[in-house]
Amino acid sequence: MTSPATASGIPSDYYNRLADVDESHWWYQGMHAISRAMLGERLRPGLRVLDAGCGTGGFLRFLLEECRFSTAAGVDIGSAAIALARRRVPEADLRVAPLRALPFTDESFDLVVTNDVLQHVPEEDVAASLRELRRVLATEGSLLVRTNGSRRLRRERSDWRAYDRATLRRELEVAGFVVERLTYANAALSLLAAARGRVPHAPSEERHGIPAGTTGGLAAAVGRSTLRAEARWIESGRALPSGHTLFALASPP
């Protein structure tokens, strides 16, 4: 069966828009800093890494520039995303596949990351998808999850939700993970957005949800500095109590 060029329910130019910003935009740079803070010493040379839901390869490119891994792989449900990722990360093993059916053998990776993917997995596939992430992770490995966050679980449709801490922890534990760290992020900017009556919503065929704007200027500098300050807070071992993004660091028992 032919794989879809894009995930369902998003604009046809979604991945091209993502590729334009997922390395250079201040929001993604801030998320990279927070990911680095969450991983700490687990981000070390010689590991085997999988980006599950790698999109156009921006985060995988960031990882490979941060650390010398022994092998790198990525999967995405959209063949158009993988085509773009292959240009950006030609040294990685990139395949078209959903999280619920990863095309790798058991314990293939020491580090698995999945960014802004879990909230899009259809409700009936969440448990199977998390079990697959557990299956391909080595016994001493680590899983880093970044997903939509909310103080209370919020669903807009079966394939889009914003997780609260308790729900994300419970679903990871049911899948066989031990949750070591769990924190919100994007806290200050989320408060500002809430004051303006703005909250994240599911993407649609008309609305892609990818951050827009230039990578420079005052607003970008403030946003970048704010997220980097959160990264330093998280790196110190502390957590943030709210935010439109939620991070979890988990491992097998």
C-alpha cells in the first residue's frame, strides 16, 4: 500500500512550511535547548538514536550536530516529510512508518525521541504506539517525549489532544516505562497567549499551526531568551508548573 505524502487533516504544504523553520525559528531553538537540558548526560557519543515522527529532519539534524552517535534513524508517517529529511540528514536511516508499527528490531536504540507527535496519534493507537517505542528501546535506554501540554487533558478530536501531567505519566507507565522527569515548558509565553485568549488548536487543512514570523527582531530575541531561561531552570533539576508544552523523560524499568 502506498504511504500518504502527508498525514491526514493538514495542508498539502505543511512539510515545506515546517522545513523552512524547524531549525532556524526561535521557538524550535528554544525547544532544542530544553531537550538538551532534559537529556543532560544521556546525550553522549556512541549511542543509537531514533527520532520517531522525525518530520523534515530538523531535530535529528540538531541531535547529530550536538553529539556523535553511532547510528541515527527516523520515521514519519508522511512520505513527503521523509523525502525532505533525506536531503537534510542523508546519513540517517529514514523510513516511512507510523509509531504503532516501527520497522526495527527489539532494543535497536539507546535513545528514542518523539516531538509533537503523540498528540496526533489516533486515540485507539496511543497504547500500541507507546508499546512500540518501548519495544525498540534498549534496556538501559531513554525516551524523551515532547507533546502538547495543558493543565487539564483537552481533546478536540480523536487524533489531537493536549496532555496534562497525570495523563501522560499514566499512559507511559501503562506502556512499561518508568517516568523519571515530567515538566511543562513554554510557560511564560503560554501565559501571555492565555491572556490574549489564545490556546493551541488542532491543525486542519486550512490551518497548519507552524510558528510564523522572522527569526530575528525583538520579539524573536525575547522568545528565544525566555525559552533558554526555562532550559536553565529545567537543567537545574526543577520543573515548571504549566505551559503549552509538556516534556517527559522515561526509561524501561
